Amino acid sequence: MPDRGGGPTGPRIRVGRPSRRVRTLLMTLGVLAVLGMVFTMFAGFWTDWLWYRSVNYSSVFTTTLWTKIGLFFVFGLLMALAVGFNIWLAHRMRPPLSAMSMEQQNLDRYRMGIAPYKKWLLLGITALVGLIAGASASGQWRTWLMWVNGVPFGQKDPQFKLDVSFYAFDLPWYRFLLGFGFAAAILGLIAAALTHYLYGGLRITSPGARATAAATGHLSVLLGIFVALKAVAYWLDRYGLAVKSSDFKATDSWTGLRYVDANAYLPAKTILFCIAVICALLFFATLWRRTWQLPVIGFGLMVLSAILIGGLYPAIVQKFQVQPNEQAKEAPYVEKNLKATREAYGINDSQVTEYPGTAQTDDATKLRDDVRDAASIRIMDPNIVSPTFQQLQQIRNYYAFPTNLDVDRYAKDGKEQDTVIGLRELNYNGIPKRNWINDHFRYTHGYGVVAAEGTSADAGGRPAFTESDLPSKGDLGSYEQRVYYGERTTTYSIVGGPQKEIDYSDDSGEKTYSYKGDSGVNLDNPVNRAAYAVAFSEPQILYSGAIGEGSRILYNRTPKERVEAIAPWLTIDGDAYPAVVDGRIQWIVDAYTTTNGYPYASRTTLGDTTADSLTATNDQRAVVAQQNQVNYIRNSVKATVDAYSGDVKLYQWDTEDPVLKTWMKAFPDTVEPRSEISGALMDHLRYPQDLFKVQRELLTRYHVKDATTFLSGSEVWEVPDDPTNKTGETVPPYYLSMRMPDQQQQVFSLTTTFTPNGRDNLSAFMAVNADPGTKDYGKIRVLKLPTSTTVSGPQQVQSQFNSQQDIAETIRLLRGGDSEVEYGNLLTVPLDGGLLYVEPVYVRGGGLKYPLLRKVLVTYGGQTAFEDTLEQALDKVFGGEGAPVEPPPGEDEGTGEDEGTQPPPPASDNPTVQEALNDAQKAFDAGQEALKKNDWEAYGKAQQELEDALRKAEEAQSAEGGGGGESRPAPDASPTG
């Protein structure tokens, strides 16, 4: 062949070769770089294997690993073969070279350039596409395992009469295979076309035929495969309609077939399937006819049909059949959506009952007595009092409590009571001197549980501790108090070796300790040390003298991290909580199985539905699976993490959940049966908050069962914003021991409220039985208030609290100086047909850095009280001494003589309002000074003087208004219903 790439020649320039020493150095550096990369990859793999083996869940690691490897090699090899075979076949069918056109002369340079490297180029291209395809396929390990191990749901979809497992387990795998097939066909087609063009099988500008017969047949077959796959896609799209999401004005997210889907899209997909099959056969027929005419016409008809049948026809049906009579047309499909959504989210058995919203009896004494039976009202807000726990029970700066404490149940004197509980965990920011030894060897664990009664406070407004001090002592008895695993423990520790740990400090000084558990990975092996030095980017692990015989490295130490790593197929609740169980501190973690393939069930985004005012202000209480869209969820697993040993146990909680059964087949022996849950552990399990938040969000629309009402949107509710802060997020649900109207006694419950869409008055109250020890655990009860009457919602109640003149004045005084007022949880309790609202009010001021309970707000039936204790507030609301009484409309409030009341007392006994408020301010200032000095006796005296001054101010205000000494609020101060 002539040299078409030559040019003028000239003198050659000799380039000096590197010296032997330089070449050796470069080669050595290259080898070291390769070895470093290999060891880095090995370190990641090896440390993962060691960790899974240390927690006795190595089967999870091996099952996941081998599944990923298998998918990588199988699909990577298939893709490489598909592309490589088409390149080889196109090259083999290249035409013999003849007289060159200009186009072919230009291509000849490239052919000559790659001629010596054709095999290597072929291997490189196929290896590259194989690696990419294999990596993509390995990410489908969950889809594969669910398809292989899927178990039936025992429920069929209403349209195609197929088991739900087809949509949840089978359809996702078929769609992956279809997508892989499309990718292989397209890449094979591109590779074959380029090869044919390079070697003359396809011509663009050359005279004569544009393609050889061999190239025509080859490319036609590939196009036929592509069209055949499109036919399969049309067929699967028919089933995909049952799990398709779309916009629908009656709901934010609609899943399933609507009228236009069943009567236009479904027949259209069937017709397009048939057209695509015929079109594919026409492409295959070119092997004999060697012409593009018929397949091109068929392909054009398929595209036109897709536009007309698949797009235009459904639009016409929607416009001219559905819109003129939408409710009648959509009602049957809405009923299917209602039924499926309620089943998929576990709200199908929700009990919705009418509730009057107003008291049904006038007997105030009876109502006051009924409060005790209605609820154990919790005035210790776990989301407020953490700083109080911190200040009073931190003991050392290197301990800390979580931002939000937890609510649990513990028995005292044989009676179960709501308890606010938190662990004294390690606070790395409080370590006196930060260095590698202190951070990872000496300060390794927290110490002890601190708990307080949820329904009471001491005389100073502090929590009434039932477990306190260091080491902790109290009602919980003897238990292992060291906390090596917790929500704040986010870094690694090396324990059990020659370096002693700081255990705790008391009056006699620091106590030391050496970890005696078998948790973590042993660092005796130098290979392990080197692997962790690389994995953690900390070379001191390799050579530090603080590591020796018995040293173990602890990491993945938060409960959420451990459960997620051990069960990557579970979705973890955002709030793990501690409990003392059988002499050990156990973190209890709720976990969910989910899918987005439940036919007809509307989807929800977990990150949106589980967000509230707590997740907005607390980085330790995360939302669940931020972008994860699901339309089926079950609290199928209860997990525990031992705070000392880190041992993780997974217990099957929902024994009927087919998704959990599928994963248990995929990962046998990882989930223990429900019967293994001990009675002591069962006493501390509870209904999970995040599941409750998902269910309450769905119940804002799906509490109705009638399609007409659902479509009208007249019964849509919303979760109100939290009135006690300014985050703009929804109010969190609250745990509370209470009794619903149809219950005989109080049970530990999770509660929330609803308001009408776009309004602030109350529309419903929702509670779920959160106590697994009762027979109707998980039963959702909704009290629906009548739309004909207006009952104040949380935001209105809070506004009424703030607008009452005497309450507002007291709060202003409490905020005097540099004090801050913090509102606690606004609890709602059903009581005799009405709703009792209770809100603790805390003050953080003076020299104190923590809030103390100062007042309790209570309202019921239009009566409001703001007193020092809950009992006093209840007495006032329900007709006790000093209960507020509204003056009858239009009654003369001049002197009160017509009512037989006594005239105002002399001025010496009836101070002016301003004088009384001045006395109140002085008493408040004295109280703040006492707080700075921690003089609780003086503080109590000042509080009594403050209360007396405020009472005198109220009496003076009544006297000036002609109330005759009777304590009356301003006529507009009492909240309306």
C-alpha cells in the first residue's frame, strides 16, 4: 500500500534515553504505586470482612459480596460478548478493498493505523463496556435477591388479578433485564455500524450502494432485536400501569390505573405490542429480502401509532369522556386506590368515630376526677429538659445527653409510669486535652442512665430524678452502666490493650478501666493494624506503643449505623432509644421493610412525611431515607444494640410481612423469631414514631372510604405546624399514657392532632396503642370532630394562651432580665366529649443555663388557667378556688351592688394594679438573684412572693373594673371554642 501519511524527511534528532538508575527508580515507584492501590482496595475489603465477622453477621457480607460479584461477571461478560461479537462479525463481513473513493482513502489511514492493534483494541473496548455494565448490574443485588427469593403476598391486584409479589419482586427484575437488553442492542448496533463504516460496508458519500448486503442483514437483525425488545416493553408497560405514579387533583400522588389508563392506555399498549412484533419480523426478513423498504415502513408506522394511539387517543378520552363527568368515571378506580393504600400502609383497620368536641356534663367535680383516669399528663418535655439533665447530671464535661431525650415506661411501687430517660454519653468536645491518645484510648465510653418522672417536678421546677448521680443509682437497680455504643459515639476507640481508659470520676479521683468485652476487631495481627491504618488514614495505628496484646478497635458505634450495616435491606427509624433490660443497657431500634411496587397504593416520600419540628432542630434525630419513595411499609423488625458489647439482635416483629419473609430467605439465620423476645424487652418496645408519622400523613386524605367524598376534597386534613416554635415544621407526635373514649384504662399511646386543610381549628385527634403488652397494640383510633362546630386547634390554643391579659403579663415578667420562656409539648387529651390542652412552660434565666418548669397552662371548654403546678391549674379550670368565670353578656359590671357583692376593700388592702406588678417584678428579680447563687430556699420564698403579687394584681384589676373583689379575667381574655 502506498504511504498516504508521509511527508518531508529531515535529519533525525537523537533523544537521550534515561539512565539505568532513573529507569530503575521510575519502575520501582510505579510498582510501589500499584502495590499501594492494591493494598488500599484490600484494606477496605479486609476491614469490612473483619467487622462483619466480629458482629457474627459474616453471612450478610458474603451473601452480598457473592451476589454483587456474580451479577458483575455475568452481565459484564454478556455485554462484552454482545459488543465484541458484533464488532468481530462486522469486521469479518467487510467487503474486499477495490478502487478507492475519496471517502475510503481518508478511512484507509485509520484502518492502517489500527491494523497492528486490532486484537488489543477489540479486547479494550469489550473490557471497558463489560466493566461499566458489570458495575451497573452489581448495584441491582437487592432486585436480584428479591426476585429469586420472593414469596407471595396472598393478595391480587384488582386489574390483572396477579399476586402483589409480581409487582413488588418480579416486575423490577424484568425491567432491569429489559433495560440491559436495550443497552446491549444499542451498543452492539453502534459498534457494528462504526465497524462497517470503517471497513467499507457502509458508505456515506461514495457512489453506488450505501450498504453491502452483509451490512444490511447484520444491522437489520440488530434493529429487529431492538424493536422486539420494544414490544416486550409495551407488554410490561401494561402491568406497569398498576404501579405508575401520576398527578391527580384529588391527591398529591396517585398510583394505579385511572379511567383513561384502563380504557385508553391499556388497549393502546396491547395494540402497540402487536405492531412492534410485526415490525421486528419485517426487520428479520431482510436476511432474505436484503432491502430496507418494508422494515423502514413498518418502523415508521410503529412510531406514528405510538404518537396517535399511545398519546393522542388517551388525551381525547381524558378531554371528552372523563372531564365532563370525572367523579362518575373515576369513582371505581378511586375505590381501588383507597382500598390498596389503606392496606399497604397498615391503616385499613383504623377506627374513625365521631366526637362532639365539647363537654357532655356540667359536673365540674366529676370532670376534675375524670382527668386522673383520662391520662397521666406528662409535664416533663423530653425535647426541652435535656439541658437540665446536662447541667444537673453531666458531672463531667466529657459527658453529654442527647438533644432530645426519650420517653419510656418503668415500674415504681408496682405501678408503671411514663419516664423521661437519657444516657450519659461520651462528649468528645468536652475532653480536657484533645490528642490522639485521649480521643481514642483514654476517653472511650459514657457512663450510666439518668431518668426522671414524666408527670412531676420537684419544688424548684427541676426533674424528679428516679435514676441519677455517677455511678447512677435509683429505681433501675443494678446494671452494666458503661456506654461504649451510643448516638453520640461517632468515632473509633481502641480498648482492651496496655492503655487504660478513664472509667468515671468521683470524690476520690479518676477511676480507670480496661474493656473486657469481645466486641470490635483484634489488632494483635500486624496485617489488621496495617489495614486499619490505611482504612482510617491513621498511620499511628500501625506503630503506636499504646496498641498491644488484647487491643481491639471499636467502630460503627451508633445504633443506627450498626443495624443498617447488618441489615442493609431494612429502612431504619430516625430515633433509637435506650432501655435497661435484664441488667444491660439496650438500644432499641425500629426497622421497616418497604417497597414501591404495591399496585394501586399511592406513594409517599419518607423524607417529607417523617420530617417535623424535632428533625429540623436536632441533627441526631434524622428523617428516614430522605428521597426514598415507597407505597408499602411495615415495622417488621425490632432490633437491639447492647450499649456495652455492641451485640446486635434482629427480631421478627411482623410475622405476616411477605417482604420480610423474602429477605429472611435471602439472608437466613439473621433474623430471630418473635418468640425470642424476652418479657423484659417486650415491656420497653413501643410503636415507632416514623411509621406513625407516615400513617398520619396518609390519613389526612385516606381516612375517608367513600370515593365521592375523596374526590370532592371536602374532608382533607393536614398535620398542624408546631405552635411552640418557629421552625414552620409540623408538630411531632407525643408519647403519653392515656385512655381513649372506648378504652377501659390508660395505655401507652402515640398521639397527634389534625386541622382542616388551610384552617387552624381542630378537625380530628389520632392515637395509636403503642404498648405491645396489650391486645390491641397498633390499633389506630381517630376522633373526628363535627364540621358544624368550631373547636380550637393547637395554633389557636397557643394564641389564646399568649393573648390572655393576665397570662401575657406573667409571661412578660418571667421574661424579665435575660430570661427566656420555653413552651413545652402542647398535649391534647380527650375528656368527656371535649379536649383538654396542657402545656408546661419553662424558664431559662439569670445565671442558669438550663430550663426549669415554672408554670403549667391548661384549657378546657373555654376555661384557661396558668398556675405553678398542674394540679393547681386543673383545680382552677374545673371550678376550684379562683376558677375563672365569664361575666354574662350585657351584665352591668359597674359596682356589683345589684348582685349583693361587697364594696371594694380599703385602699390599704386593695393595691393598684401597677403597685402589685411592681411588687411582682421585685419578687421576680429576687428569684433570679437566688438562682444565680443556687439559693433554693430564697428562690422558693421569692416564687411565693411573686405568686402573691400576681394574685393581688388580678384582684386589683377586678376591683377597678367593679368586680367587687371577685376574681374575673377581662371579658375578651377567655378563649372561644
